[in-house]
Amino acid sequence: MSEPAASAASPALAPPRVRCFSGIQPSGAPHIGNDLGAIRNYVALQDRFESIYCIVDFHALTTTHDAETLRRRTREMATALLALGLDPARCTLFVQSHRPEVAELMWLFLTVTPVSWLERTPTYKEKRENQPEDVNHGLLTYPALMAADIVLYKASVVPVGRDQAAHLELSREIVRAFNNRYGPTFPEPQAVYTQAPVVLGTDGVRKMSKSIGNTIEIFAPADEIRRQVMSMVTDTQRIKRTDPGRPEICNVCQLHRFFGDDYEEIWDGERTARTGCVDTKKLLVERILRHYGPARERYAELLASPVIVDRILEEGAARLRPIVDATMAEVREKMGLR
């Protein structure tokens, strides 16, 4: 007997979602700059795309050379991502080295990548200046690994801030060079520009960074968060409590934009000197602790049960295996390796 025809009421199959990839350094528990600049976008995009998020421990080896430190920071970052809203039922979260095929693809990409492309990379020049005693080869070939990260999974979009567009363009050039030599194989990844703010650190001058030590930690004890916020540089021209402030250049006022809808009222209080810098800092402490309260509880729970985090990461890597196997079989065939 033939199969019954589908009724008119049968729902149509949903079209496949566009595949998205992004990687994050295993820098340990993140700070507020990490969340506002990247993680909040990860959480939002997991419902818009078929999202794949990777903790890039291979990349971290260019600067982190202690095994226990790398393992600890990787687990802390994974735990934080889950606590802050990544859902393994709505996205794939894994560790870069759990799919080691990416290292093979990086090597194959290096055979089509001119050295001059790598040497002109701003990140390479910056790292060479910042760590002159450790200019390892991984710093130079970093862009080829980045390109492999993205297209090993045939991802076609990458969420980036506009200030990161140049880095993605080099990945596109590498993919283009491979496709030109061996035939159409990989999609050229496109940028999905996110509204990622540049979050200044507690010094009010430089971007928030652990290497500088100007961060506000999300999962630190409440007293430590309070100390970090109360140490923030505000409006350096506001000498007395009765002086009017300039919220447009005050870092504390700028952060209030992300922790409440009434930031304009707070700014007006600063302009008119109804409130002082200490008042505004104390309020920011309260709002940060309240905003991240549920995430802080979840983070503590997951740290106490590392087997849960490890299972999520292992399942994420396993979920990607069919994609990886198909990609590498195609690449090896085209390059004459099979």
C-alpha cells in the first residue's frame, strides 16, 4: 500500500539555518568586558543561527605554556559561558582541541597562504612587541588556524565587532586562495556585525583586560567586585562633589547603560551635581551584583559539578564529528591525499 499523502495541514519542513561560528580564548572566568563585548551576543545569536562556539585552547598555547593553568582556564570559561546563558540544546559548545582535525586543516591552509599575508597581520605585530622573548611560530600562523576554525564546520557567518573586520578578511583571503587552487570547497565566511561596545577598564583609558589588571570580574566575591568598581577612574575634571560632571566621558556612567533603563536619569544627576561619583559607583555595584546574581549561583553549581561541564563539551565535539569527517574527506580528495 502506498504512503498516505500529506494533508494540507501538515507543517512544511523548516529551512536549514545558516551556520555560525565563533571562538573565545580560555582566559578563565570572564570579566564584564567579555560579557558585554561578546558573550551577550553569543546568547542572542544561538536562536538566530545554527551556532557553534569554541574555546580555542590551541590558540592559547601561543601565550600560555603551563598545562594546569590552561586546563583550569578552559574549564572556567566553559562553565562561565553556560552560566551566562549558552544552552547546549540551542547551540554547540566544545573545546578546539577536542576536534584535532582543525590542526590538519590549518597545515593544509598554510600551503596556500603567502608568508607576507601572515607577517602583515596587526595581531602578529602587536604580540611580537608585547612578548619579544616568546615570538613563537604559532603567533605567525595564527590566522591560518583561525580560518580553519571557521570553515572546518562549513560555517558561513562569523559574529564580529566592526573593529575586528580586518582579521576576518584574512580568513576570507585564505579560503579564497584554497578554493582558487583546488576548486569550490569552502564558503567565504561573512561578518555578522554585532553591537559590541568597547568596554574600558577601571583605569578609564584602556580596554578592559586581565593582562592589564583593569577588570571588573563577574564571578569574584562581592567584596572584590565592590573594591574594583569603587576604584574606577571617573571624570578627572570633576574635583569637588558640587562640580557638574560629564557623563559622556565618565566610564562609570557609561557602564550604567548596560545595567538599567534609567541611565539617562543617572547621567542628568551627574550633570547637575545632584549625585556624586561615589553615589554613582555604589549604585553600579548594586546593579552588577543583582544583574549577575543568577549567573553567579549557576557558575558556583557548575564548578562544583565539573562532570556536567565536561559532558557538555564532549557531546558538543561529538556532535560535530559527521561535519568534520565530511569536510576532511572532501579536502583530502581534492588535494590528492587519498
